[in-house]
Amino acid sequence: MVPVLAGLVALILFCQGVAGTCSMSLRQEITPDHLLGRVTSAFWTVHYLPGPLGAPLVTFAAARAGVPAVMLVLGLGLGFVALIAAFSPLRTRAPSLHRPAHGEAL
């Protein structure tokens, strides 16, 4: 059982690395240079903020409604997010390779 779990963890970590690289590359490609720092800091804030806020909420909900019910709701929520991402225009729109200079009109 341990080798299977270790393999799954390795696969998840690999996929997270690929996803992180793709996310960072896309952000850098479509964000104007003068906004890149702000966009990146906002991304990481939104990315990490739910953890400390959600952990006590999920713990409270699991204590009240039971772990299976909470896991089902969380799984459905993640599925909904994946569905939205699957139909996102970012999946089909290729970013422009021309980056306007600071002050130049798009």
C-alpha cells in the first residue's frame, strides 16, 4: 500500500509542478510588464488565503455534518471549478506575442 501511495504523491507533485509552471508562464505572457508584480502578488494571496480560512470551517462542518458529507460537498465544488476551467476562454485563446511598450495602445 505504501508504494502505491508514494507513487500517487509523486504523480500529484509532478502535476502540481507542471501546472505551476504553466500558470506562471501564462500570467507572465498576458500581463503587462508594469503590472506583473501586482498581478503575481494578488495571485499568490488569493491562492494561499483559503487554506487558513477554510481549515477551521471545514473542521467545524465535518464535526457537525460528518466527514463524508463535507468531502462530498468539497469534491462537488472542485468538480464545478474544473468544469468552469474546461470552458474558460483562456484554454483556447493564444496570447499575443506582441507586447506593447509602456504607454503604447493595445
